Amino acid sequence: MPLLNLLFRQRLPKTQKRNPDRGILVFENTSEVIRAENILKTEGWEIRVMGPPPEIQHGCDLVIEFPLIEELNILRSLQEAEISPLEAVPASSPLLQPVDILQITDYGPYLMVRAANMKLTVEKETLTIVNISGGGCPDVPYLAKEMVGKTLKDTPRPREIGHTLCGYALDLACEDMGRRCSL
């Protein structure tokens, strides 16, 4: 199941309408966001990792957007896993809308996906990674060394070989690129 789905699957009968209201889970650090995302995805919740709105930034550069109607069930799942968000807030105000961290730029024969501050560029014809740039984490040069020159199918997952926000963001870029290129 992809990390960033555009649609949410709520635990509601198919005949029941989806509630458009969303909430945001704010965490102390990126590691907690990644753990929470993994747990919620494993349990079948379709959530999105997003950039936090400036009004609720607490230091971590990521938040989890979730179906607000399921707040209690989601918080219960996280509590059982011993993960506590700093806060859960409704994203009803335009000022509290999370920011999409993915941006796409088409350079003709190349396609670049930017996830947060990390950029991944591939040659469209061969799906070979030609450039990795951005971020400021110490593992970015290592990630680039391990991935540049390999195809999207043959490269290691950044979240498996990197251990920082930059590695996580690069993993999001790889996954989005894979969807765009139908991998």
C-alpha cells in the first residue's frame, strides 16, 4: 500500500458517505511520525503524511492527516503502540490545512519529484536515477552514492538505508515517482 494515498479509506460501510473533515496529528519528532504511519497503515487506516501548517509547527517537519471521524479509534491504536502525538487538531480552518510535501517538475527527458527539501530526478526513458539533491542531513551523500545510476526498480529503499528526515522524504519521492512511472 503506498505511503501517500490521495484518497482515504475509512472504516465505514461502502454505502455510507465519507466524511470530508480531516484532522492533523502533531508529533514531537520525525521518528514518531514514521512509527505512527507504519502502525496506522498496517491496521488499514489510509492517512497522509504532510507538512505541518505554520500555526501548529512544533519542531517536526511532518504531520499525519487523518479522517477526523475516526480520531478516537486512531488515537487508541497509537496508545496501544505507546505512541502519543503532541496534539490532534481538526483541520477545519484554512489556516490549519496541511501542506502537500510533493511537487513535480517535468524537464522534458527528465522528471523531478521534490518531497520536502529532497529532490529525486530520473530519466523518463530508462527510469534511471540521475540526481539526488537537497536536504541537510548527514546521510544525503550516502543515499546519493547508493542510488544515482540505478533504476527505480533496482535502487534500495531510502527509508531502509537512511535514518533521517531527508531519507524519509527521499523515500516518499521514490514512491511517488514509482506511481507516476507505473512501477
